[in-house]
Amino acid sequence: MKLIERFLHYVSYDTQSDPKSTTYPSTEKQKRLGEALVKELQELGVPASMDEFGYVIGRIPSNTTKQVPSIALIAHMDTSPDASGKDIKPRIVEKYDGGVIVLNPQQQIHLDPAVFPSLQRHIGSDLIVTDGTTLLGADDKLGIAIIMNLVEVFQTSNNLPHGEVVVVFTPDEEVGRGTDYLDLLKVNADFGYTLDGSRVGEIAYENFNAAKAVLQFHGKSVHPGSAKNKMVNALRLAMEFDQLLPLQDRPELTEGYEGFNHLHDMHGITEKATTEYIIRNHDAILFEKQKEDFRKATAFLHQKYGYNCVDCTITNSYFNMKEALKDHMHIVEAAKQAIRHHGIDPYIEPIRGGTDGARLTYMGLPCPNLGTGGYSFHGPFEYVSIQEAMTAYEIVKTLICSYV
């Protein structure tokens, strides 16, 4: 089975994770893809299994007598809860001409290079797009497909010397819990690479420091006909709180290394309301300042209304892996050399998000992130460059063999 065939097969599995679930993995359906991957690995002659938490681990032994490192290749099985991952209908656009791609004529949904300028780099390439009603699932089933293609080549070709390769597929990365129960003793690798990036040639070893803020607003419900000077509307408290946070720290106004506070959920009634934010910043000092902004807004509303009208809970999610990788930059340099080998200038991109690699790096498994050829993740405008995906596969193959 070839790389693109694999990818199109994997996206047929609905593996959307659920941030509100209390189980692990957060959705049982992720395990269905895990079971299929275990079977495929075993059919390729790779000892593999999936544990109770949904982690798939397979191990390809070294075929060289040289002492070389054991390398983990990691991708996640779940898709984002931000858009549906059910009944995905991928379509291949051959030799993209640079114009607007009509994804769904009935709903007038278009993939427009004026809005998504990355498309301009793919003129003449073959693209995989959605039908405009779901995400595509390249994040991160394209990473899985690249790894599985590499497994097949290593298992069927005798002229590719390589060290031990550990294949790791994780659940729940999209909800920030991808490594919660991963046993690194079972992985038992010297370092790893996550295949969870975008542009081919991209290597990312910086990511956001991340936290989650949950705000509970306690209003005072009174009949609106007699509410004057009595009612405190929890929904309006939530809106007032949001206005107290710095305007410039909204994701729609930031890019590059700029951090943000993203309000992604809000619900409630007059008496009680809840909002949830994700807090992100590459800079640790600014990250702490953003969290302090939440605490100051809470204190201000308490003083203004004369009672504890807000409960603010902030939980750290992951941290910037740059600091933890500074003593392991040889694995970044090896990736750069593999990229250059294929005639591409390495593209160093800070991740405006997080990967399993960020948490794994702090757990003791250094793990930068590599691009796969997928773009515009988490929504119906997601697409894949077939040529870039193939090049990403070749880069990873070169990288693994370069350690021999």
C-alpha cells in the first residue's frame, strides 16, 4: 500500500477526540484505528501492540552491526474536536492551477489562495482537499501514513541500513492529553521525532507554553421585571471579564512569536455561566504575565460587585521544548542535514500550538517536530500537497539512515 493510499484509508476512520470526556482515551473510536494499525504493523512483520490506553507501539530492530541510537517516530491518531471528522470525503485536485478551489458548490465553500496564501506554493502540484463539510485529518494521519510507508520499506528492503526504529501512535493529542499515560520505558528510545508539522522541510523545536483557564461566573437571578439594582447576570459577567483582558492578546490579532488568550467555549444562564480559554506564549515571562491578567480581572470583578462572583482555575498544559532541547541540538542538526540533502532549505518555524513532542521532551525523550505536507489544519480548508508528502517521507527515510 502506497503513502497516499494509506492516508486516504486512515482518514476513513472517525477518530475525533473529546476535551470534555473523563475517559482515556477520550473517545473509544480512536482505538479502532489503533487496532487497524497494530494489524498492519504485524502483517509487515513488526511486533506491535496497543495497550488499554490506546497507545500503539511497534519496534523495528536494527539491521546494522554499528552502534547507533534507537529513534522513535511519533504521530497521533485523533483529529481535532474543532470540526467534524466523520464521513470525510477527500478529493484529489490534479495539477492545481492557482485559482479558487470550489469545495462545496451547494454551500458555496471555497479554498481561496487570497485567504490561504500557502496555496500559491503548490501551483502545478496535486492536492487532496475536503468537501467543505469536515476536516481532512492530515493532522495527523498524514504523519501516520509517512511512518507506515517507512515501516514497509524498512521491512521489505535489504539495502537500507538503519538502527532500531520505534513506532509510536498516540491518542488525544488534540485535547492536550496525548502523553498522559505513555510509558517511556516501553518506548525505550534515545530520542524521537514527531511527524506533526506542516510545510515540507519544516523543523520545529520551539512551541508555546500552554495553559487552560476555566472561569465560573456566579450571577444573581431575579425576575427581569423587577431586576433593577438586584440582578447580576452571569453571562454579562463573562463578557465583562473578557473585555478586561488585553485586546491585542486575541489569536485573530497575533502571529509568529506573539502569544494569545483564546476564548473557545462560553455557555450559561443568568445565574451561572462558564467560559474556557487557552493561554499561549513562547516566552515564559510573558506567559506568566498573561496568567496574572486573568487573576487581576478576577480580583477586579470581586471588588466591583462586592462578592466572589468569579472562580478562576488555571492549569498548565505543556511548556516550550526549546529550553529542554538545548543540550540535544544534534538531533535538530541531523534533521536539517536530511532536509538539505533533498535540496530544501530547512524552514525553522515556532509551533503556534503544541505537539506530543513538547511534553515528551520534558518527560525525557527529546523530540523535535517535522513537517509532513499538510496545511490549514482543524477545519474544512485543510489540504495536503501530495508532492510535499512524498518528499517529507523521503526526508524522514534519509534522516533515519543518516545515523548509520
